[in-house]
Amino acid sequence: MSFRDLRNFTEMMRALGYPRLISMENFRIPNFTLVAEILIWLVKRYEPHMDIPTDVDTESDRIFFIKAVAQFMATKAHIKLNTKRLYQADGYAVKEMLKITSVLYSAMKTKQMALEDRVEEDNSKFKFDLGSRISDLKAARQLASEVTSKGASLYDLLGKEVDLREMRAAAIARPLEINETEKALRAAIKEVLESVEKTKDMLNNVVSDETSLDAKIEKKKQELERNRKRLQTLQSVRPAFMDEYEKIEEDLQKQYDTYVEKFRNLCFLESQLDEYHRLEQERFEEAENTLRMMQHKLREEERDLMKSSLKDEDSDMDVPEDEGSDSDMEECRPSKPWPTRNGITAGRGARFIGNMQGGDSDETEDSEIDVDEDDEEDEEGEEEESKDLEDDSLEGLVSRGARPSRGGMRSPLLEESDNDF
């Protein structure tokens, strides 16, 4: 008897509704009265109309009672009980009674589960979910098709029953021949013997295979042991070239460190060189832009000077024409040499014809023609000077800055002051 069995028995009896409390100490010693009472209650619970003798005073009555209970359970419930253990009325009897109580308890649980399922079906009767029934619908369709096919095949087989019935009756009515029966039995015995021989051969082969495998395993173990010893020997012996190898390895490490350092320095110098080239390129582009702006500015200034000089020439040409109309003032006023444009008198090749005293009108006209020629030559010289100025501005722009293009050139104000005479 185990404590678990006794506990399960008491719990099941309480669940089944046994009116008396059963303690675990009731079966420490034999208690036939309690065992008989429990057996009578279990039999009545299984079959209420069953009549079982309840007299257990004498030994024969107790034996008859135990036999009656065991026979009833064997015939009705198909439960085999050990009568000797029941008669002992101790913990071993609890194990036998536990068989009956477990059956009744499982039946009660099944009934409760059926009631719960019925309640759930009643509750979920109005909760119809089509999505959960799709699989059931498919299974029902498959079963319907199978039922149809099985019915058709059954109908065909039943149609052959008339012929098969006669053949079956003839086979049953035919008397058995002993010779054929003996022949069939001998054939079956022969097949069985052959199968036994094959099995024995296979067993013998297994034994031989086992011995061969054992030999191979032993051989492999020996090889493994030899290889281990050889490995230990090789690990304990230092090679002759190991010192030279370690020395070369140290030299290689030093060379590698030197290589890494030089490579790092080279990368740094290349980066510095790229940075220097970039700065030089930016400085050159900045200087080029500055020169381009200065050149453009000088061109604008030269263009303005050219425009102002052209305006001065037009004004100079208008003054003599106006004064030539008055012949009296021209005869009275002494002749004066015409100043050159922009105040350039030397190095230009300008010519002046006449004197400080007055002359005739022919000489005056000749002097005017010479002055016009000198003006044309001055204009050509100015164009050449402007071209030279543009070429020189690119070379010496930084040193000269915004100084006048030519040192000997006069301002337009001086030209106007000379033209007044």
C-alpha cells in the first residue's frame, strides 16, 4: 500500500458521496467491518437492485461475501478483484477497492462533462459562426461523396450474392480431405522452418559481424593510443630550426613595424602635399580673379578717358571755325601755336608752322592743316599706347595699382584750359 493510493481512494469516496469519513489511519490494521461496508455501498452504487448477503460474523460468511462481490464485479463491471487481498482488509484491500472506485469516479466525471457540454451547446445554440464551420462543411461533402461511392460498390456486391451464395454453400458442404489438409499443414510447417533457418543464419551473421566490429574497434583503439603517444613525443621535442624561426619572426616583426611607420609618414606627407597644392590653386585662382577685375577696371577707365578725349577734340575743332568767321579779330590777334592733344609735345613728331607775328591767310590755312594731321597722328599714338597699357597692366598691375597709364599724359582739364586760348 502506498500513501498516494490511500489518498486517492479517500478523495474518490468523498467525491462519490460516501456518507462516512474515511481516515488514512483506518487501514493501518485489518478492519474487515469497514471493508465490507464499503464494498456493499459500492455494489449498491453500481447496481441498486443487487442483493448481496451482509452477514459477516463468521469466517464462512465472510468468505461467501467476498466471493459474491468478486463474482458480481467480474460479471457486471468486468473488473477482476483479488479475493485474498480483500479478505486481508488492510492496505492491499484498498488497492482492490480502488479499481471499483476509479471506474465509478470516471463515470461520474464523464457525466459531469456531458452535462457541461450540453450546457455549452445550449448557450452557443444561437451563436452560429460560419467561419468555424467551413472545415466541417468540407468534411461533410467528402463523407457524402464517399458514402455514395461505397453504396454503389455495396449494391454491386449484393447483386453478386446469388452466385456467391451457391459457391459458399458448396464449399461448406464439401467434406474435408485429410490428405489435402496434411499437405497444407506440411507446407506451412516447411515455410516456418525455412523462416527459422533464415533467422538463425541472420543471427549467426550478426554474431560474426559483432566479432569483426569488435576487432576493428580494438584495432582503432590501438592506433589511437599510438597516435597519442606520438603526439606527446612531438610536443615534448623542440625542433632544431625553432631558434632560427623565432629569430626570423622577431626580425619580421621589426621590419613590419618600420614599414607601418614609413607608410604612415608617407600618407601624412601626401596629405600635406595635397593640401599645399589645393591652397596654391586657390591662391592662384584668387590672384587671377583679382587681375581680371583690375584689367576690366583699367579698360573701363581707358574707355572713359578715350571718350573724354574725343569730346575735347570735338570742342577744339569747333572753336577755330567760330573764330575764323571774324576776319578782323584774326588779323589783329597775333598767331599762336596750337597745343598738342593731352599735353604731349615731345617724342610725338608734332609740327607747327608759323610765327608769333601775323601772316597772310594762306599761311594760316596751312598751319591748320598741319595741326589736323598732328591730331590724327596723336590719335594713332594713343591707340598704340592703350594697347601697350593693356599688355603692361597684366604684368605690373600689383606694383602700379591704380596709377595713370602714362606719365606724360595730361588730364582733360588741362586740355580744356589750353583750348581756351
